[in-house]
Amino acid sequence: MGLRPGAVVQELGWDEDTDDELRLDIQEAVGEEFVYEAVDAVDCVLLWWREDDGDLADGLVDALTDLGDGGRIWLMTPKIGQPGYVSASDISEAVLTAGLAEANTASVSPKWQAHKIVRPKVGRR
């Protein structure tokens, strides 16, 4: 997931179905516990999202609240066939509606996939 040691990661949307092994791997990689109430800008937001969690575009906008300028959102969604699966078209539409860009998608555990969401690059003048 490209997280460096010392990165500040905010976790949103945790529930009993999240992948605890993956969570621990991320915490090990950064050498820090997740933050839930950010006091400073965070480097990354780990956003767990399921189909019935509400409006994904709103969730992505909310995830921007504490995200630093160069930060990114890792949107974690259940894989196809898993309870709470979110379709790729729904993700693309929500990302666009939120004014963001999807950089890539990766399989990160047996039941979850990660979508790297970033602010769009601003063209040079």
C-alpha cells in the first residue's frame, strides 16, 4: 500500500467484518497506531466501506476532513461475492462526484480490495 514508517493513518468505518490481520500489517508498516480523532493533518485515511454504509461520495468527502494536502485515501471494499460488495461503477461514480481520482486498485486480503483515491493533479500554467 506504499505507506512509509511514521505515516499518520486515520481509520474510518471499522466494524467486526474488517480484516484485522491487514490492519495489524498496516500498523506494523507505519510503526504507529491508527488515529481516530485527528489533531493534525493525516497522511492517509483507511476507509472501510460496504454497500449498505450509505452514500459513498459523502463518505469520501468526509474522509477528506483530516487528510493532508499530499495524502491519499485507501478505500477498502469487500471483494465481489462478499457481503457488502460495492460495484466498480458505483465506486467510480462516487469518486468523480467527490471531486477525486482513483489511482489504482489492489487485492489486499482474501475478502477485501483497496482502491487508492487521491486529489486530482492540478494542471500547470
